Amino acid sequence: MPNHLTRLALVATLASLGLAACPTVGPMPMDAGSGDADPSAQVVEIGTRGDGATFTPWTNEEIIPLVWGTQGGVMVTPAVAIDGALVSATDPALVVQLSNYDADTGEALASFPGYGPVSAIFARLDARLVNGPIFDQLDWTDIGGRRIRIRAHVQGMGVDADGEVVIQLGGAGAMPPLPG
């Protein structure tokens, strides 16, 4: 019996030494693709994903309606898009981050300065890869009339792209009754 325990201890020791010698590896990408495009040409568009099959970029100073969330806060619901030629994968997982700033002062919004970063699946819509709508909460009260600069960053699979747009917030209207 001691001989069996000795062999078992030897195998466990060798296995643990072998694992200790392995480098730490982060999570593997969900899908493979190419990122051969010139990084300086990579731009993120911010806009509206309509009916799931269309994407319309927002223009600077466009009035975007606020939406009441189910927990009482107000948000905008942008989608982000990149050039579909940047990644060859069909539905790649890329990291998305939104940052929200007061367009007049340049200060990050105090209540909700941003969304993410999160790993998100992008879908091919025509020549673009699109993710959204994203529920980007801005505040707990109706802040209609403010000018907000939204900056988007998309990264992964050879993509490292930024974009931003300045929007005017439309009023959210009356808050709907909360569930419960």
C-alpha cells in the first residue's frame, strides 16, 4: 500500500510542476477573424439600429429621445458599428465601451459616466458589423435638452477603433409606472 501512495504522490507532484511551468493564458476569442486593415482608418459609428436589420448613424447635434428604463432611470439606446471589412468572422465578439460627457463642459457625466467595457456579439448588416441597441443610462431624472458627447471604443480581433458624436437629448416625457 505505501508503494501505491508513493507513486500517486509522485504523479501528483510532477503534474503540478508541469502546470506551474505553463504560462497563464487569457480567454480565447469566441470567433476568429482577420484584422489586416489600417488601424488609423478604423472608425466607430454611433447610431440607431432599426428593426434589427438597418443601421443609421447619428449626426452631430441630432435630437435623440431619452428612454425611461424599467428601474426609473433615463437612457439613450445607441448601436455601434464598424466597417465589416475589418473582421472576416461572421458574428465576432468584440469589446465595446461607451463614455458619456457633458458636451459643453467636457466633464464625464457624474451619475453614469459610461457603459462597459463588455464583450458583445456583432452582426453583419450590409457592409457594417453592428452591436446594439445598448442601454446606456445617463441619469435618474429627465435631463432632456442637454448636449451629450458619446464616445465609443471597439476593440478585439485586430480592431482598435474609436468614434464619437454630440447629441441633443430630447425629453423623456412622463415616467411610465414601474413594474411590481
